[in-house]
Amino acid sequence: MGSYLRMGGEEVDLVGGRLLWQRGSCMGRGGIVFHLAAHGRRRMLHLSGWAPAERVEDLTGQTVKLEASGPDAAVDGRFFATAAIRFGRVVEARAILSIDGEVEPMDLTSDSLSSVEADVACAVEGVASRRFCLGCGRNVEQFARDRDDYVGGYRVRVSVVPVLCPTCEGVADAPRHCPVCGTAYVDGEVHTLGDDASLGYTATCSEGHTFSGQLTG
């Protein structure tokens, strides 16, 4: 199946579709928080939302409506006024979905909306599970805290594991252990933004886990 986006009478092919997901609840109900991104030669589409589900495969056949989604749903920087995401078949590694909606005008003095239609075949990937302290490699799951966020107009609650344990917080000056498996990094595996890992880093451990983030977040 080919992926495409049609807006304002112009249709373009989409490539590089990706659906990233994690578990999160909404109004006390368990579900999936998802983030979709796809792009073409002249178009960039992204959408975020929430749906009730135990597994990502349970998104199959569901329709998720977005209203007041703000910057969580846009095409080329134009926010969706309304959108409906209809999931086709969703499996562990692949998903097919369609989108119908209207985006706001680029001209702020105009009230006209542009209709958007898209079919997207995309890769499916769960958010990497962070379990170990970047500083000492200690398991930090016991320090996880719930955090409330707004995603695509939904108020969701997700569990957030800290990047550093209480002992390393404010002391660690560089990532030293993989947050996914706890393996110690060796020379050349950590790449920081400038000279300060607190601003950002990307690292791939010897087990093949790639993770990007900040020492402070």
C-alpha cells in the first residue's frame, strides 16, 4: 500500500512513516499514547493522541478523534482544527491508518480551512524502556513518578523514570551507563551536544541500544 497526503487539491507521496507509542491512562482508563510522523518531498505530517488499548495491536479498527490538539497535530506547521485517525491493521511492527481532517489557514486573517486526507503505512515502535541510572547503572524504576500531560487534546497520565538516581542527581557530568540495559559505555559510544551532556546526548551501547536525551530530563 502506498502512503499519500492530499491537501488543497495537491497530492504527494509520503515516506518514512513512524508510529511511536507508550502506555498511558486517560481519566483512569488504561490505553496507548501514540505519536505519528510521516513526510514527503514537500509535506511533513505529525499527529499525537490517545486510545483505549491494552496492547498496540488493540488499536486495530479504532477511530480516534482530535479536537483542540494544538501543535500536537499539524501539516507543514498548519494546525489541525479537527481530525479523525482511523486505524486499519496494527501489528507489533507495522500499522496502516487513514486521516481525515481540516487544517487552519496560513493567513491569520482568513477563516478558511483546508481539507486533508492521508493514508499512511508506517513502522511501529514502542518508546524505549528506561530502567537504569545514566550515572552509576543502578536500577531506577523504584523512583518512577506519574506525570500528567496533554497529548492531542487528551489529558493523559504516564509513568516517568528519572534519568539519574538520587545519589547521582546533580553530580553526574556525563552518561556512563545505558539506561535501557545498564551496560557501561566505553570510549566513542557517547556523543554529546557540544561539551555538555546536560544539553543533550546520543549513545549506542555494546548491546545495540541507542538512546538520546539529557542528563537533567
